Amino acid sequence: MGNDGWVFNIQRFSLHDGPGIRTTVFVKGCPLSCVWCHNPEGLVSTPQVRLTTNLCVHCGRCVAVCAPGGHAVDAEAHTLRLEDCTRCGACVTACPAGALEMVGRSMSVEDVLAVVRRDIPFYDTSGGGMTISGGEPLAQFDFTHALLTAAKAEGLRTAMESALLTPWERLQALAPLLDTWLVDLKHTDDARHRTLTGVPNTLILANLRRMIEAGWPLTVRIPWVPTLNAEPAFLDGLLSFLPAFPTPPPVEFMPYHRLGLSKWPALGGTSRIDAEIPAADRAEIEPWAACLREAGITVKIG
Ligand code: SF4
Ligand code: SF4
């Protein structure tokens, strides 16, 4: 498929993914599996069946066409069992109610830019542009590189949200193509990072260190999740790591919200986060922000 990529959403008029008004391109696939993940449609690199429960009229036509038994439907409920789904799309076609769809489609660089170009007047007046997010954009490195190259050739301002779990050479290849890096940092302690995301943080921190030392334009984005990474050891780690740089990067806290919980069953999955964990209260994050500001860090709470 050349430099085509798997994209699960293109969000226009985004105000939270870099400077100004932006169009955010969400690509599929991620090497992390954060306990609090609120974009489960970004985790795997392939298309997925998604059910909109309140549209389902329980007719059972999807059951009839699905050989692997991906749908269980009775008068009360519709449950997905998609472990053996072949992504044939038969259930989506058969559904008379529009309750099923395939999330994720293959798009060329030109397909994506055709959408991004629509809002150039807004980028120009706001300092905005295109952001690549996910999932993890580096999981589709060739597509991400090709898209950024083409965007830059057209004079668009670019940003990318990434967890940096990749060889340094790949980041170097993207550096000339990016005006803004949004670096997701989940925890500074390696053992806790493994527990919360499924992967170590050594490469992530090494990459981040090199980027800061090289003066790349970046913001450290921190998902702040009650009872998980919102713990003193993480704040201590941030206070040891960031202020040590002569020019530390700004930090943006991303308060945990519960909007992702309902996405999991719609994709036939189960969220790993305890459903009882409340959304983060900005007032709880303020003491963290105050500590970092006192240490000379610019802090925003998203
Ligand atoms: S896309 Fe998956 S769930 Fe739908 S009919 Fe094909 S195998 Fe079954
Ligand atoms: S075909 Fe559509 S409306 Fe009928 S049971 Fe399946 S999802 Fe529901």
C-alpha cells in the first residue's frame, strides 16, 4: 500500500493538540497499552468493527452473516466477540440500522491532505496547522514521515503527539518536519511505567533527554490519572528530571476523563481501568503544577 496509512479519525477545529486551530489526524496502532487508554480504536493497526448500541434494532442479521460468531444478539443485548473477526465487513453491510461500522480506513497522504487543506485560512489566522496523533504515529513511521514531508512542502505548520518509544534515528528523521512535539510521559519510574503501560520507559526518557538537550520545540504532556500515576513518586521523578535542564520544556497536564470507558465494549473489548476511578479534578492537579512552577517549569492544565 505504498505510503498509505491506517487512519481512524480526522478531527477538524481541534484546540487541544498544539498551537492555534488544528486538524488532528489519528492513526491506528500503538506499542503501549496504558491502563487508562481512552482511544482503544487506536491500539491496533487494523480496522475494527464498532457497534453503536442505541442504533441496534436486534434483528440478528449480523449474526446470520458472521461465520466466526462475532455477534451475540437477543431481545435485550448485543454483545461482540471479535477475537476471530476476519474484518470481512459482511455484518456492516448486512445491518439495516447503521449500527455497525468499520473503524479505520486506509488513506493516502493526498487523501489526508485534501481534508487538512480545507482549514488553511483558520491555521493562518490562529497559528495552527496539522497534528498527527493516535494511537502512536511512530507505529506507522513511513506514513507519518511521508505525510509530514508533504505537509511541510505545502508550508503547513506541523505537530505530532508521541510517546517516543522508537530509535533516536527515527526522531532525527522527523525533526526537520515538525514545528511542535507533544511528548506523552506516563511515569518517570520504570517499574511503574511497565505496570501502567506494558513497556519500559528507558528509551522514552533517553529520547526525551536528547530532545530537550538539543532544544527541540516540545511540550511534555502528562496524563494525570487518580490512583494510578497521580502518586508522589511521579511528582518526585518529574522534579528530579525536568528542572535539571538549563532550559526545561513546558508541561501540560491532561486530566483523566471517563469518556473512553464506553468505547471499549463498542469494539468488543474490556477497559483495564477500574470503572470506579473518578475523573480528575483540576484542583487536585494544582499542587503538582505549583511544585513544578516553583522549580521554574511553565505549566498548563489541559
Ligand atoms: S467483519 Fe468480523 S464480525 Fe463482521 S461479519 Fe466479518 S468476521 Fe463477522
Ligand atoms: S444487523 Fe444491525 S440492527 Fe440487526 S442486530 Fe446486528 S447490529 Fe443490530
